[in-house]
Amino acid sequence: MANQKIRNFCIIAHIDHGKSTLADRILEKTETVAIRDMEDQLLDNMDIERERGITIKARAVRLKYTAQDGEDYIFNLIDTPGHVDFNYEVSRSLAACEGAILVVDASQGIEAQTLANTYLAIEHDLEVVPVVNKIDLPSADPERVCTEVENVIGIPAMDAPKISAKMGTNIEEVLERIVTDIPAPQGDTEKPLKALIFDSYYDSYKGVIIYVRIKEGRVKTGDNIRLMATGAVFTVVEAGFMDADKLVNNGSLEAGEVGYIAASIKSIGDTQVGDTVTNNDNPCDEALAGYRKVNPMVFSGIYPADGAKYGDLRDALEKLQLNDASLSFEPETSIALGFGFRCGFLGLLHMEIIQERLEREYNLDLITTAPSVIYKVTLTSGEVQYIDNPSNFPDPALIQVAEEPMVKADILTPSEFVGNIMELCQDRRGVFKDMQYLDDTRVNLHYELPLNEIVYDFFDVLKSRTRGYASFDYEMLGYVPSKLVKLDILLNGDIVDALSFIIHTDKAYGRARKIAEKLKENIPRQLFEVPIQAAIGGKVIARETVKAMRKDVLAKCYGGDITRKKKLLEKQKEGKKRMRQLGTVEVPQEAFMSVLKLDS
Amino acid sequence: MNSLGIYIHIPFCGRKCAYCDFYSESFRKDTVSEYVVAVVRNLRVYSDKSKITDTVYFGGGTPSLLSPEQVGMILDEINRNFRLSADAEITLEANPNTVDFRKLENLRKAGVNRLSVGLQSMVDSELKFLGRTHSADRAEKAITDAYGAGFENISCDVMIALPEQSPDSLRYTLDRITSLPIQHISGYILKTESGTPFDCDKIKNILPDDDTTAELYLEMVKLLGDRGFAQYEVSNFARRGFESRHNCRYWKCLDYIGIGASAHSCYNGRRFSVDRVLRDFINRPVQKITITDPNPCTFEEYAMLRLRLAEGLDLDDFPEYRDGILKKIPVLIKSGYINYNGNHISLTPEGFLVSNSVIEYLVF
């Protein structure tokens, strides 16, 4: 029988609704962290997470709480990623819990992500404990928000704790609810080991550390464990739990507990989230349900701005992959950009985070190509190809049918922006499904959208057209046939492979023109006129010209100061090295990047 | 035998022009006297009679703020310490407001035989924009006075690409100038040098764009050519035989010694410069130099400078670079940037306009 004094739970909240602050307060109240060690928002370790106020990777921490009934409880707080890109990771984190605290902002109400994750929690039979946060704000309207929770999610919420995580108001009430409302874990400690991997990361001393929820049985140091999906077998070196700032090697874990296992695992590829850990010598009958391999959805070419940094880029990607098995990459060559990698990401945010980490943590200057989704192309021969790189798009004459991935999107917005959003979605080839009023002022819009229409800048545009109020979430629907074409960009008559992309034929002209205009803005005038053309097949559909430069001369030499002039030319030469030489055309890095943000 | 040029920098101005980044301080009579003493002292130190000195150039600043006696003192000292050739070109830069007929006569007597007048424009509103204190008429008088005083080699500076300057107003300036008794014109495209008052958006926003500037420049080249002033360098035009011999030293990698605060030298296989500190120059027994290039006149530098001249670069002199350059030129010929004739490369006026890029592409 599992320990009845354990409570395993997570926190669900929209960005900025106060998840990390509440987590901090809980840590503080349970004295897991001495106050002097408190750093704001403790659970979010990565710089990027802290800056963006989002959680990228799940974390878990074990807390001790003495409840009002006088008993000591063990809380395992499992922090979940908040973003749709990490949906699967979220679902695995939820599977490790018995309950979820749903944090809702007292003035803003429920947002799209919250809704998606709450439904996910309910699907996993979690007890959802609503909490209304930020009651200290002047615009707070806790009653309205409670009604909204009841109407939209269908759980009782009128007696939800009304708190201010920032001010530390009513945090005890939340802690008591965790004890009273969230069920204790079940599971037989005597059965063969069955544990769920919900996160892992690479530690350079201990190898891969896996975070597990023990569902049944027990595990201890020296046991031989098997990871059921991959079949890999390891000997446990450490088993224990996570303090706020360190691992505590307890020597064992048992059913109901959340903790970590270190077993000298070299490759994070062996420890896939969702996999089941069992005892190799006394295995369980079957693995836990729900395991699936996560597949990248969005692809982009990543190239070092300086070709000599190719090796550094590879090393950096390898290091990132140690901690992020969902990142995929393989070498790719571009005529325009040289050697780089085609990288696969779970979604847009994931892509941005990886790019940002490469630039920030590894100090790399990158050129990235326009994000692409995976297109499914059936050739006239009957062969089916999956295309994630526009360069590989087959000759139209060979295509029997081309298909693109669709998503089902939820957009939550104040009702005044409905018109703007509908216009945007229509422009992005969206198909309106239905619209649901959450209350008098807020609306949930359901659309089906092509994924390739949202991988560029959909979220940015949505935010700007709704003054930041709309929230957005999506899930994959599958493939539908579509009139797709490959659009090529030519500079001085030569195709620049890195700028090619696949697009719906109806959108081709508009985008072609915008790209040509952007390139014209970003390619400096050079000695020779540079024609910019956009073409489908052999047909040119847009054209701009970068006129030849007219003036680049040092009229005067300062009283015979020849050295200054020479240095100027040497500097000019040096500057050109940072540009890509495509035939006779010199293209600055910014030109490649400018075509990624066409609407801004 | 090697020849030598001497450059004397006179870093004093009555008033500093807002576009200028040459080194100058405000004019003070006693400081100027101290400065001249320091110049004389340095000329003794640099004394070199192994070469023929055939050019002397007083640049500034405003060298015409020196008295003819001070100029004479310096030239005497040069005569004593160097082998100054009888037909040496001795230039002095003059601001129209600082010279009258008598002074010009005395300068001529002191040995100056070439005058470079900072005329800039014959349109008063343009002169005002540049912060020049003289009028067009005053400049015209300075030139005719110089002619009357015996100067047979007069140059004047013209500035192009000024705000609201049109081909018409440029033609007006050039027409008036070329009707004066002058033999040489330096026509500079105005550049907003960093650190000068002109280095601001307020000014930059009203300057003509590159296309207009190019039109003005080509108009200048054509008009001056028609008037008998052949272009011999990016910014320089002369009647036949009146090309500035001193300035050509710069473009031909020939030796010159620079004396004075901020002066530059190319001498005995090194380029060096003097700090822009007036007091330092006056107080030190010998000017303090900084080597800016221990190995000047490499092929890159030589070609860079030669290609500023209309006569251009002879590839036969550099067989090891010949093939590399020949490979690059067809596209430049096609675009009308260079002339190529029997292993000889030179830039066209259109090529001069983009000479930084052309030279960088060809040579660096």
C-alpha cells in the first residue's frame, strides 16, 4: 500500500497568471527553501524561462507540510510546461499526479492554454483544485472568474481559495486544499516495479537523471532496471528525491512516490518521456499506457553566420539534445548558406527557444531559414514522400496529390476583437468551426487552420490585433489535400535555395511580392544592379531591383593620411566577409532573417 | 635619385568650419609664433640633403594666417636643411578673408608659387551653409589679387553635394570659377565626418542622396573637362601641366615628411603621424611620432592609390597579381567602371564615384 500521506500534484496556469510565484510561496511556506536562498521564481531554472515567464521543462520538487490536522504530509509538486508545443510532456507530467491546482488570474479569467491543459488534466482523472490568484489587483473580480470556471470547465469553484501569491495572502488555504481535496496515491508496493518517466536531463557527472513517478513496486540502489520502450537495461546508482536545489539520494523509492533515478545512462535518447521503468529481473506484465514517441512538427535550417563555426554549432546542438530529446537535427547543405543543419522542433516556441539558447548560451550567430512543416506528397508513381525541406519538393509534373497538416485552434478573446481575429484567420486560410461565449465579454473561437499558416508569425499578429488580449492554442488534426507550390527566390537570375518555400497557390503572389520588397530593403546597393525575382516553376511572379550603388568614394585624403584610407577599405572587405556571396551578389545576414517576419 | 616633399601643417583657424575634421585650434598670435619656432626646430632635425626636395605644401588649418615673414622663415629653414630644387612647387592654402593684395605679393616674394584658395562655392547661401565667412565676391577678389601679385598657379577648392545644390547652381559656380585665372580645381563631395558638427541627422537629412550626388559629380567632371580642366584624380582637375605635384606624391607612394601637429609622413619606408596636440608639438624638442604603417607601399596600397589617378595602374609592373586582377575586370568593364587598355587599368568617372568598392573588389 502506497504512503497515504503523499500528495502528488501540479499547477496549471496561463503565462503570467502566477504559477511560478505560487510555487515559490508554497516552497516558502513549507520551508523547503530557507528564505535567504529564495530567488524569485525558483522552479524556472533556465534564463529564458525566467525572462519569458514560462516553464519549458518539467521540474519536480518534494516538500514537507504539517497540516492543520497535525499530520506531516509529503507534497510532490510537479511543474509542467505551459505551452502547447510541449503538450505531450504536459500529459506525462499530469499522469504522474493525482491532482492539479488550476490558477486563474482574478482579472483576466481563463485563457486558451489553461483550458487545454485543464481538459487534459480532467482526461487524466486528476482532481482539479481551482485557485483564484491576484486578488490584490484593483481590476480583480474573483466572483466573475469563479463563475467562469464553473461555466466553462464545469467544476465547482465558488469556494475556491482566493489568494495573492505575490503578497502571500491565503496560501495556507491552498496547502490545506491539497491535503483535503487531492487523493493520496494508490499502488501496491509489493508488485513488480512500474514507474513512469515524466522528465529527464543530462548531468555531466551522473549521466542522465530520470524523473519518475513510481506507480507500483519499489526500486533501490543496485537494482537492474529496464526501460520498456527502448529495452535498455541499467543498474541503479542513486534513487531519491528532489529538494528545491539538490538531489537527495535516499537509496530507494516506492509506489506513490515521485523521485529521480541515476543509473549511469549515457544517452538521453534511451530515456524517453512517457516510457515505463521496470525491474529487469522481476518485470511487470505490461507498460503504462500512453507512451508515444514525440515527433517534430516544424522544421527549419539553422546555419552559422560564420561558416567556420559549423563545428561549434554541431557541438551546441548535441549538447542541447542531451537535455531535449525532442530536438532533432541532421546535416544539410545549402548553396547559399553552406553547411548547416535541418532541425526539427515540437512547435514554434520550441524552435524559438532552441535558436535563442544557441545564440545566447553558445554565443553563436545564426542564420535560420523560414520554418516549414512536413508536407505529404503522393507521386504519380504512387510513392509517398514526406517533405520537410522545400528544396526537396518534387517537380509539380510528378505530383499526384500534395497534402498539408491542419490544426484545430482555440482562440480565447474579449468579444470586441472577434472581427479582427476572424479576418486574420480567414487571411490564413482558416475554416471557422464555431464560437462559444464563455461569459458576457469573452469568446472561444474554434478554427481549423493549416499549420504552415501559423508557423510564421500568426501568434505575433494575433497579439498585435487584439492588443495582447487573445490567447491561442492548437492541436494537430491531420493532413488534407492542398494546392501547394514551391516558390523560389532568384537573385541576379540564380535561385537562392535557402529562401525557397512551399506555399498554397492562392497565397503565393502576395508573399512573393512581400519577400521581394523585404529583400530589396535589406540588400545593400552594390557595384552592379541586382534583380530580385520570385518564381514558381519557371514563371516569374514578382520582381524588384536593387539599383547599382552610385556613390562609395573617399573624396579626400586627410593630409596624406593613407593609412586611414587603407584601413577603411580593409574594414569594408572585412564587413563583406560577413555577407553571403551568391554569385556576384553579396547578401547580408539580415536579408535572410528579414523574410521571416513579413508582417512586421 | 629619390625626391622628397615637405608638408607643414598649420593648425590655426579664425573660425572652424562645421564640416571640417582637419586639426586646428583657434588663432592666437603668440601661439602661432611659438608654433613656427617649433616647425623650424623640427626642420633642422629632419634635415635631409640626400634627396631633391621638389614640393613644399603649407596645409591647415589656415596657413594664410601666417605672416609672409613667418612663411619666409620656414622656407629659409627648408632651404638650409634640404636640397630644394629651383622649380620646386611651393603651395600655401589660403582663406579668401585672410589675404589682400599686399600680403599675397609678400607671400609670393617669400617663395610661395602656388596658392590653393578655399573658395568652396560661388553661391552665397551655400557658403553660409558651410559656415564660410567670406562671400563669393570676396573669393573672386582674392583670386584676382593673387593673379595680380604674380601667382601663375592658382588652385581652388569646390564643394559639391550641398543641400539644394542643383546641376544649375553647380554649373553657375564652376562657370564663374573657370572664368578666373586659375589652373587647378579640387572638387570634393561633401562628407559628414564623424565628430564634426555636421555629423548629425539635421544636416544629413538635407544633403542630396547618392543618386543626386552622383549626377552632380558627373556634371562637374564633364563641365570642367569641357573647360580644359582634365580630371587627373578622383577629386582633382587641372589644366595640362598644372597637376598638383605635391598631392601626386601621396598617390604615387613617393616620400613626404610632415611637420606639425597631426601631420602625416611617408618617409624612409615608414608611414608615421604626429598627435593632434598643439602644446605637445610646441614643447617637445622633436615632434613625437607614431608609426602608423611600418611597411607601406605594398601592392594593395600602391594599387589603391594609383587607381585614384586617371592614369591608373600598369599591370605589367605587377606580373604576379596580373592574372588575378584580369579575371575580375570583365564585369567592371561591362558596367563602365574601368577602362582597360593594354594591361593598363584606370577608373572612369562612374568608377571613381564607387571607387572604394571597385578598388576593394579588385585589390583587397
